[in-house]
Amino acid sequence: MRSLPFLALAAAALAATSKNPNVIVIMADDQDSLLDSLSVQPNVVNQIDKQGVTYNKHYCTVAWCCPSRVNFLTGRAAHNTNVTTLTPPYGGWAKFMSEGLNDNWLPVWIKNAGIKTYYAGKLMNGYSNNNFEKPAHPKGWTDSCFLIDPWTYNYYHSHWTNGYTSNLKAFPGVHTTHVTAEKLLNWLDDLGKSKDQFFMMVATVAPHLGLAEGSGAPPPPPSQKGKFLNQVSPRRSNFNPDTPSGNSWIRGLPKLSAADVKSGDQVHVGRLQNLAGIDEVVADIIAKLKQYDILDNTYIIYTSDNGFHIGNHRLKPGKRCPYEEDINIPLLIRGPDVPKGLVNTLANHHTDMAPTILQMLGVPLRADFDGAPIAYTAPAIKAQRKNEHVQIEFWDGGFAPNGYRGEESGQLYFNNTYKALRIWDDSTDFSALYSVWCDGSKEFYDMKSDYSQMSNLLLPKALPSAPKYFKRPLPQLTARLDTLLLVLKGCKTDQCRKPWDQIFPKDTVNNVEEAMDTKYDDFFKKQPKVEYKNCKGGNVKSNEGPQKANLWKGA
């Protein structure tokens, strides 16, 4: 049964929304929140940000393309979709199909409600010329135009599907963002004339790294060539630091060479050029909606699948880490009854997006959602309940640069697998990240004093001098956080939204501050701990350690 706050929030939003609104989602690929990406997007800023709500604590729960997109499109955590990497056996389009998700995702639910559905751009990794229609096309779309592997990241020679036909079309010499724009603008012409209610998802491959010939800066669209050439990636305090930072294999990385730094700056320039290209598409969408007088009845959601780092923590350009550059991503919403120019500071995440989109369209929510609708209308924002946490999870499918031999088989396992908890307590100005890696290493960052995550307070040298939290020693806090993470790493539905109810009887403890009471010290000390048997490449339950926390039964 759904919790009352979940239903109350949904009712508050529905009561204020316009009749039969449309929804357009614009999803960039690897756009950051912290490396100045919005600085080259005046249309995104002026037409979406300033005309709606910006969510500055929006997070992806898996910092990797395919599992993050599946999370977004199903409203379920990656540990429940079981799509956790890019390729079989643990991820990609083939895994999405084998898990039965093609029958049970956002476009199917929306189309079954009688609303037209459209998709242009990158869908998910492994969707290729060999399997785009076998055993079935992606279901639920009125019309679609998907990028096809192995040409997805070939910016000037992309290949595309054409609806539910067997035809593929190549676009040599045409920038992929322009192909995306042409298709969606044609659909908007048809929809503007028909006035049919619709959902549309626009998923550019930009500004992802170009992979046509190795890995490098994404080639710019014609209109952006020669621009931003003097820009360098932001030198945040964690950029190529003299002192090692991060955890697990990251802490052993050498400093980037001058050549590495220059290469990263070139990637940054290419990203800015492509983000500016996306900004042109946003302007075209706004103009088309105005032309047909449907802008005011259309929600526009701007976001990314995950974030990106360039040189942070000595890391070469990429993602897949539990650090703020990779997980804190843009989310901007404008539309009917959405306040203008508001910054919403309460935490939310990609698992909340499918419920949010269904609510916008007036489609009933689903019982198996792990997320809940984000507040976007003025009444809902006023009534919104604080969300204390976001759970981050990751399984490496063999992409980490380092590995070690497994104890049982001698197999080489890659150790970029972890669980993390991003947590806040606004009443005490507390903000932190706690993580547990598959090799047994742990992290705690005080995100108020160390937002760049340079000082892991759980390192042996740091722990003795670590500050107190809630007037208690740090180990008392991390004991609570570990138990909360234990619940969240396997949670389903309401368990994900109210995890303290899986540790204490309902409403006994509702946040970390209440859990810090000294009477619970022994209880948390005896809890099972988050741990791994080994560093597997995917979500294997037998490898995931304890799955359930002990329930408080009184002193």
C-alpha cells in the first residue's frame, strides 16, 4: 500500500495541472552540473531555467549510460531492473529485453493511456543493427527514430531506425544532433496541427565522447566550429590534486601529465561546442511550440543521463564514480502551473522521473515504482516532504583500469563496484556522502566543508581527528549510515522512500538525527554490515552480502 505522503503529493500536483498537457524530455548524454556546462546554453537558461524550476540536488542513481536510462524510464532502481552495465550478461539492450522490461516501461504505460509517444536519439547501449527488431522493436512508441550501434558515437556518420520498419538510414556528413532535431521538429509540426496530447523524448548523443576513431573530444556541429577554443576544464580544488584523493583504485592514480591535461581541455571544448548545439535545438523546440500555441500547455524537462569528470581526482575524462561531478546532474522543468525562476533545494533522483512524467500526463502511478513524483507545481512544492537521501549504486562490467584476483577462482575482478549514500539533514545543516566499495574500502565526506571530496575522513590517518556529528563521534554516525545503506541497496517501492521504517517500527525514527540517540548505539553496532563477497561485474545477489537489517524491538 502506498504511503499517505506519496498520495498527498500526487493529489496536490494533479489538482493544479492543466488539462491534457504534453511532456517533452530533453536528455543530454553525460552533461555535468559542476563543470560549467550551462554557461554555453542561454536558451536552456532563459527558456527553461528562468521560466520554471531548477532542482540543484538532482542525482542519477547509476553514473553510467544504459542503467541510468533504464532507471529513468522505469521508475525502478537498478538493483530491481537488474540492468546494471552496458553489455551482456549484466546490461545493455539485450539485458533490458531478457528482463521483460520492453513490456513494462514508460512509453507502454503512456501509449496504453491513449497518449501519443515519440522518441528521437540514443536509446541504450547494445541496440544495434543486429538486434534492433529482433526479437522485437522497442515497444510503446507511436513513432521513433533511434541511433543504432556500432555508429551511435560516430557524430558525422550516424545510422538510424525508422519507426517499426526494417529500414535503417545513414546520414554521412550530417552532425547527429541535426538529425535528431529534424525528426522531432517534423513530429511537432504534425502534433501542432492535430493538437493531440503527446509525450516526446529527445535524447542527443552529445556531448558524449566521440568514439568513431578511438576516444576523444566530440566533433562540433557546423555552427559551433571554432568556438570556445580558449576554454579549459574548470580547475576545481579536486582537479589533478598534488595529494591523492578518492578511494579504492582511484586513490592510487598518478598525477595527470601535461599531455593528459591538454587532452582533457580539448574534450571540454568539444563538449561545450556540442552543448551549444543542443541549446540551438532547445530554441527550435520552443519556437515550434509557440508557433502552434501549445508551449503553455507543455512540460519541458531538461536533464542528462549522468554527469562527467575531467581531471577531477586525477581521473581522465569519464564518469562511473560516486563523486559529485558524476552523480549531481541538471534537472530543469517548465510548464503549466510551474513557478518561474524557482530553485528547489530538496533532493530527488532519476528514479522519480517516470512517476513525475506519468503524473504530468494524468496517467495513474504504478505500484512497483521505487521513486515518487517530484514536486513541480506551486501547491505541490509547498506541500512537499523532505527527502533525506539518495542511494547511488554501481557495478563495473570490466571498464575499471585496475583489478585483482578473486579469492575463489583466481578470476580477475574489476573493483569499480560500490554502494553509496548521499544524505542531508537540513535542520542541522548536515550533508555527507558515505560509500562502501567491493574491495572493502569505505569513504565518508563532509559535503559542507569538503564539497570537492578531497578528505576521506575514514582513512586511518584522518579518523582520529574527525569532527563530531550530531555531537557524536564519526563512527557512531557511519554505523547508522551503513545500516541505512544496507536497507536501500536492496529496497523496493516504499522501502526506498521510507527506509527508516525497515529499521524501526513505523515513524519511530524518521531521519539520521533521530537515529543518533545514544540508546541505539548497541543496536547499530550489532547490525549486519554492507559488504561484498567479491567484485563481480554485475548485480549477483549471492555476491552482495547481507540483504536485510535487524528491526529495533526496544531497549
